[in-house]
Amino acid sequence: MCGIIGYLGHKEAYPLLLAGLQQLEYRGYDSAGICTSSDNTLHVHKLQGRVQNLTAMSLPGTRGIGHTRWSTHGRPSDRNAHPFADGKNQFSVVHNGIIENYLELKEELRKEGVQFSSDTDSEVIVHLIAQNYQGDLRQAVLDTIKRLQGAYAFCVLKNDREEIIGVRNGSPLVVGIGVQENFLASDVSAVIEHTRNVIYLNDFECARITREGVDIRTFQGEPCPFNVKEVNWNLEQAQKQGYKHFMLKEIYEQPQVVEDSLRQSLSLKTKFSRLIIVACGTAFYAGLVGKYLIETVAKIPVTVEIASEFRYKEPLFSAQELVLAISQSGETADTLAAVRLAKQQGIGTLGLINVVDSTIAREVDQVIYTRAGPEIGVASTKAFTAQLLTLYQLAFYLAGKDFKPLHLADQLRAVLSLNDQIKDLAQKYFHYQNFLYIGRNSQYPLALEGALKLKEISYIHAEAYPAGELKHGPLALVSEETPTVALCLQDSVYQKTFSNIQEIKARGGKVIAIATEEDEKIRSISDDVIYLPKVEELFLPLLAVIPLQLFAYHIADIKECDVDKPRNLAKSVTVE
Ligand code: AGP
């Protein structure tokens, strides 16, 4: 997820683009760049690092484009920063999204003598536009997008044209309508201080902005009707796209994360007989689901270790083992130490990391990046789902099978539509001081994750157990004052968990069941039920986590906790 912006008007473009990029940094921040045009000449300044690095200089011109990057292809560096220009420095492009077929396009362009200056997928766009240009910039863009596969929004500037072209296909792009000046941007936060009149482009639409106005066409070049909307958000709301907290926005981004993750393919360099997963917190719980998936689908044994424990023991490695480090930030000290321990012992290391070029990503032998985009909320949500999705892909890859789950993203959207019911439940239960979470099989790690979510953002004590463990002690905790969230989706051990719920009810405990739609039996023994769509048992974890995230979120919000920045916690735990 990157931030892109374009400006064309009567003011100096550079300071305005810079300020707009600073508002877009929540979308990505590992490198940034600006291109302006004056006297038919393109001027570019781009650097690895934060947008702030661009303030040391300025560029002339009253039109320009800018970019702040969240790397997916090509490590963060000056050369991989956007904007990208063609060989004659006549065209400049900034891009947000993924060009899936960039390697074949790059090969084709190279054979035609094109010199590339970066390792990115985005750069193929500007070279194709330069090739297709025959005097009409918009037409050159429309001809180019016929060759592109993937999700993208990009802006194009030409050195001698008083226009900027923007296209949208799967990544957001808005037009800001000013007076004798117009804007293009990934979202309204970049333009809101200049105009509240915006047009939200739809997929497969192409906008051409000039000083005088905007003209929107379909990808086939047909005129498009459009509505100018007045935005009444303040800047902070705009960055959260109207959501009250980043965490809620990120919970709702999960279907998109699934769709982005399914666009990537993976392959491993190393063969192994056993996988050892090392991780912390939510990433560790993703690893527990990963164990279930890989052992079930690929029949490969998996051990999952808490990194802070693993790093201090004498691991008994054997040949043909592979250590998989799961980490959203790629900077977690305990997980990094576990990777270094494995490497010292000559064991292969693999990373499942969200932040490109982070320390762990650079130290493992091979890295698979998750496609969650920047996760701002301290409590991990979409990164967890991205980890799960990539673990599904890994399990099916190891089994030599295709992983093409149809409708998964839509099923997540269906679960998200339960938000109001879950918010009502939170209103009913927020005053309790203790919760139990239970589940079996792949639902047990979800119980752990659900309990952690509640603890870390609402500060309410919550403990998770394998449902079968209740009778070995935790049942003593059951009382009117300690509700239980029971993951009891229909799977191979449903009846066992059903019995556990009966044990709880027999002792006066309240139960909130997470169940499969049409399961009337469970309603008769539970105080409240959240019904999820029917899915194959294997996919239960991907759906079951969402009600747990929303339940914790709404309880924390009702308690007026600092949801995005919970007390005592940090987004990246870079210390022991
Ligand atoms: C989860 O909501 C927490 N933010 C925390 O447990 C986190 O998952 C853990 O610190 C691991 O972080 P990492 O994925 O960046 O390594």
C-alpha cells in the first residue's frame, strides 16, 4: 500500500506535494519522491526513508506528482523509490498496487532496448507509456493498461503537457477539485487542506486533470459521469478513511488483504523434513494455526516455539529442519534472536514478514512477504490474517496442490457485516472483569488470539484454553462473573466443544458461542451466539478471528481505551 499524489495549478507544486505526502505516510513510508515539471523539463528528487528527507530541497514547477512507498517488489532504496521516468526523461509515473505480470513485460521491454533503473514492478508502466505515446497522453495510458495485470492506481506526468492522467483499478484514487488547480491522490487526507470537493474514482476509470477541470473516461475511452462529493472529515478522520480508529479500519481491510495475498505466488529454495516456527504474540498464534494447516494439508511435522523461550534453550536441531520466523514488523528482538540462533547452528531460515527489508527479512535465508500493508494499530489484525493466508499458501505449496479458494474475501465481508450484532454484545458484556476463551483443533489458537486482543486493548483479563482442558482446573474459574467465549464452529470435534459449553452452563457460567449458521442446537445452550457462514473446516480460522477482533475492539471503545495505542505496549518490540 503506497501513497500517490498529483497536482496541477498555479502554485509551486513541490511544497504542496510534500505536505500531501506527509499526510499519506500512514500508507507507506520506506521511501519517497517527487517529480515536477517546468520549462518542458522533468525534475525528480527521491530518496529511501521518510518523506521528511525530501524537505532539504525544492524543485520548480506548478505541476507534479509524488509518492510515499510501502515496498512489495524491490527493497527500499533511492533507486527503487518512485517516481520513475522513461529513458528520455519525458514521462514520470507514481504507482500504488502490484503489477503481477511485470517480469514478462520487463523482459519484453529489455529486448526492445529499454534500460531499467530499478528492481520494481512499477517501472514497467512508464516505459510502456513512452512506447505507446503518439501525441495523446491519455490514449497512451489507455493503451498501456491493456497490458497490465494486477491491482493498481497510478499518475502520469509528461514534461511538456499541462495535464496529469490518473487511473484506478483495484487501488484507491480520488480527484480533488480546486479553483484553477486540481489534484489526484490515494485518499482525501492528501488534499483536504486545499479542497473538500472530491471525486472518488471507480475501478476501470481514467481521470485527466488540467488547470481548468477534470475529465473522466472508462478504460475504453468512453466519457464517464461523475459526482463531486463534499468531504466533511477532518484530517485525522481522512487518514482513517472515516473509521474511528486505525484498528477498526484495518479489521475492515482484511478482505482486501486476502485478495492482495491471493495475487502472490510463493516457492521455496529449501527442502526440509520438519518446520520449526518461531514467533511472538499474535504471530505465534498464527504459527499455531500454521502447524495445523501444514500438518493437515502437507503432512509435514511442525513445531511452534515462543521465540523468547526458544532463544535461550539448547535447541536439538537435526538436519533437514527449517526455522520459519513469523513477524509483522520484522524487528521483534526475540524472534530475531531465534533466527540468529538457528543460523549459528547451520539451520536454514525462512521469514514470513510484513515490513519489506526489515532486519529479520534481511537476515533469513529466504523471505516471503505478507501483503497486509502498513499496520498502524498496535493490536495486530490484518497482519494476522495476512500471515494465515500466506500459511495456507505455504501448506498447499508444500503439498504440491493449488490454493485457489473462491469467495474467501466475500465470506470475510459477510462476517464483517455482523459488526452491529457484535457491538451490541460488547455493550452487554463490557463490564465483566474476567473472560475465558475456549476452542479445539484449529480453533484453539483463535481462542488464544481472541483473548489476547481483549487483554491488550481493553485491559480486561482473559485466558484461553483448549476446550478439553477446562475440567483439568480452569472450570473452577467458571461463575456468573466470568463469561466464556466458546469457539464451537462445526468441525470434526464440534460435539466435544458442545459438551464443554454444557459443562460451563451447568456451573452457572455465561457463554457467547461463535457457531456455524443454522446450528440451532447451540442456541439452546448458549446465552448469545454469533453465527458465521458455513465454510470448509480448513478455512474456519480465517473467518473466526473477525468476530473476536470486533468484540475486543468494541469493548475497548465502549471503555474509552486508547485502542490504537494501548497502554504499556509498542507496535514493534525491539527489546527483550
Ligand atoms: C499483537 O496484537 C501484538 N501487537 C503483539 O503480540 C505482536 O503480535 C508481537 O509483538 C509480535 O510482533 P511481530 O509480529 O511484529 O513480530
